[in-house]
Amino acid sequence: MIPRPAFLNELRRRFTFQKRPATLSLVLVILVWYGIEIGTLYLGWTVAEWQWMFTTESFPVLSPGLVFAIISHDPGNATHILANVAFLWLFAGESEQHMSSLEVVGFFVATALASVTVSSAVTGDSTLGASGGALAFVGFYGAHLFLTHREVLELETSGYGPVQYEALRAYWQGALLLFPLGFGIYLLGQSVGLFPAGNAAVIGHIVGLLLGMGYAVGREWIK
């Protein structure tokens, strides 16, 4: 029997959330909650009721939406929820290899809440979505790799063939290191109007990314 290539095994482990129970739980909660959101529309909820339950529209007056906004997504914009699930699958899943499951959940809740709260406080607009928490994992993992594991990173590929597992792993690690920096520059560009922002809560995205990086620095500093 021909052994399966190592990188295919690695992909299979990632796609099936092996050793990623907290990440899987977050993704399932978000997807189930999305179904509940859609269900309320068929129950005849008004726009005001829907925003009160699922968004930060009431800020600073207390409402369930101030909490549930972090797992809620616009039913009319499937791209939003799919992008956040993809970020969580990748970056929260990778971060979970360096965090406990409880830490992953607590980190997501704290950073996502901070992101939507700061976004609403600064802009005065309502917001919703897991983007702040998802991007916090992006910031954390890139910074954590550089601060804690840079001595074992395999970034040199000249000694390998283009499809060897070691080369693919090196490309992967390089992408995970550079993505937070590149995405951070893109967010800053959005904040000053260089790039289109659409309906994205740019402030919340930046807050999430910075909180993730800051958490990685703090973890390293207190060791």
C-alpha cells in the first residue's frame, strides 16, 4: 500500500478539526446561531427586534445584542460568516496548538466583545460578527510564531523540491507569519480611505488584530 503523503495527512487533520475541539465548538456555535437568526426572519421579527437581539444597535443601552453580536452575522451576507469561519478554522485551529481549549474560547469571547464595543463606541454605528475575535487569532498566531518559535521555523526552501512536505510547510509558515502584517496594512489603508471598506467594521477589525498581537507579546513577557 502506498503511504499517503505527509502534507495530505496534515490537511486531513486540519479539515476534520483533529486536536482542535474548541475551534470546532466555536464554528458550530456560529453556524447554529446563524440558522437561528434566519429562523427569526420567518417568525416575523421586525428590524428593530432583530437588531436588539443580534447587533450592538442599542449601545450603550444594554441589550442581548451587545453580547450576541460576536456570533451573529447578516443573513443577507453569507460571505461574512464564511470568511469568519475560514479564519477561525485556520488561525484559531493553529492557535489551539499553543493554547488550552478554555483559553481559546475565553480569548475569542474577550477579544470579540472588545472589538464590537470599541467599534460601536468610536463610530456610533451598530455592528455584528465574529471578525474581531477571528482576527485576534490571526494577530496572536503570527506574533506567537515569531516571538516563541522563530528558532525552529523552516523558511528556507532551496534544499527541497517544490512539492516536498518540508517545502510546503516552509511556505505555509512564511504565509502565516506575513499574513497578519499584510492584512494589518490593508486595514490601515481601509481606515484612511485608500482601500474600499464597504460595510466592514474596520475599527473593530483593527482592534481584534492588535489585541491578538498584544496577547502574544504579553504571554511571552510574563514567562
